[in-house]
Amino acid sequence: MIVYRIVSHEFSGSLKASGRPARWNSADHIMIYTAGSISLACLENVVHRSSEGLSGFFKIMVIKIPDDLSCDVIPLSDLPENWADFTSVNITRLLGDKWLKSKTAIILQVPSAIVSQESNYLINPDHYDFNKIHLIETRDFNFDKRIK
């Protein structure tokens, strides 16, 4: 499987995460967020940045996840109706933190809060299979100036 991550160029050289809290993890619970398509990776960035924040120098990270690696799934049907609301972030963070600790799989497939019919793929860098996931390419990426 190929997944994508769009980051500021200074963070594009390796597979790392900041440890800052996000939708599926609490502070200091490290996970790498990726998307199933470049367009979804773009949307995920757009909703979290101001128009000024989209004018920097960005890279698309193209990441290869071998098909034989373990993947857990949180289907949309298992989430409460309001799971994508910011007020429900503690629900998704608890699920993500629990998954990280369990190490049952290297990948967690979750619905996108922006386009729930599409998936994001969360990577546990503390999993014993992490060294099998590879950054295979980085490419320049420019957000269209018509966005925001």
C-alpha cells in the first residue's frame, strides 16, 4: 500500500511525528498520520492551516507499507455519530492511545473526519515492524492559491 503525508520541507526527510496532540492521539503519544490519497492529504492540511500557513515550502512524502504488515481498522460504524466534532476529540484520542499501547498492528485505518468515506492510515513508530515501512520518495507540493 502507498500512503501520503504532506509536511513542511524541513520535516520531510524521515518518518517522524511531533508528539503533539491531534484527533487520534494525546500529547506525547507518538503516531504518524498519513492519507490514502494525495488529495486527502491536501485536505487534511488545509483544514488545519490558515491561508498564510499554506504558502510555505511543502513536500509530499510517498510512503510504502508492505501489504503483509498488520492493520487494525476502526470502521465508521463503530464511532459515535458526532465523532468528527472537535468536542468529541477525547473519544478518538482515547481510541488511538489505546491502539498505540496495544501494538496489535503497525497501521490503524480510520475514517477521515473531512471525508468519512475515505481513510487515513496511522502508523505506530514504536511497533516492532516500523523498520519495514519506507519513505520511497519526496516531491515538492504547492497548495493552489485559490484554496482559502
